[in-house]
Amino acid sequence: MGEGVSDTAAQDSPKTVNDDETDDGGFVGSFADIEFDLTKENIPDHMLISGIEVDVMLKAHEHHLQESLDRIQKNNELRVKAQSENLNGDLRALKDVVKERYVLYVQDVKTIREDVNLKLQELRQDMAKEISILTHNYSTIHMKVDIIADVVTKAIEWYNSFTPKFEKKVEVDATNFGDMAK
């Protein structure tokens, strides 16, 4: 009976050789439904095979298949083992490269950190100098402003004290000169 054909369909329709062919042209079928009646069939004795011979042939074929499967499985295991070893070697090489890169990266970071710290220290020193200069300039300017404020204050005080005296003198002079001019 062909693959995918039910028992009732096989009984109802006549079977052709093409029904048991696969897409690639091979023959697929089952010999379970074939029955031989040795009394009715004229099969010569030399063409008949005993059940023991069939069992021996099946066992030999089964043994051959098992050996082939074992050989294929062993080859696959060896191939997987070799690929695994190759991958492990590649991983070790990559791991070594990563370690080297990490060491170089850490060295670069340390170098950059030292450079940055040095630049910061120089910047702090420059800023401290500038702050010192600014503080000195502020003190100098503050001192000069204090002197100017004192001078202006004294000038205002002198003007305030001199103005009444000057006005009196101007009055006195005006009266004296006014008397002379007459």
C-alpha cells in the first residue's frame, strides 16, 4: 500500500506502479498485503528463501546499518570535538587580545589621569597667582581710594571752614574799597 493511502482507498481503486513512486522517482511501498500461496504459485525451490535465511539477511543488513550509523556518529563526534577545540583556541586567542587591550587601556587611562592632574595643578597655581595679584591690586586701589576720600573730605572741610571767613573778608574788603572809591 502506498504512503498516505488508506486501507479502504487501496481496496477500492486499482493500484498502479506510479501510485507507489516518490517525487524523486524512487519506489515506496509495503509488502505486508502481498500473500503467496506456495501450492498455487509455481515458484522454483531454488528461488525460495527460508525464514532463517531472511532473518540472517535482515540481521546482517541491520548490523551493517548499525556500523554505518556508529561510524557516522563517531565522525560527527570527532568533527564536533575538533570544531570545539578550534573555537576554544580562538576564544583563548581573543581572550589574550582582550587582556592586552585592557592593559593598554588602563595604561592610557592612567597617563591621561596624570596629565589631567598635572594640568589641574598648573591651573590651580596660575589661578592662585592671579588671585594674589587681584588681591594686591584691590588693596592698592582701596588704599588709593581711601587717600582720595581723605583728601576730598579735608578739602570739603577746608572749603566749609574757609567760606564764612572768605565771605566776611569780601564784605570787609568791599566796604573798604567802596569807601576808597568814593
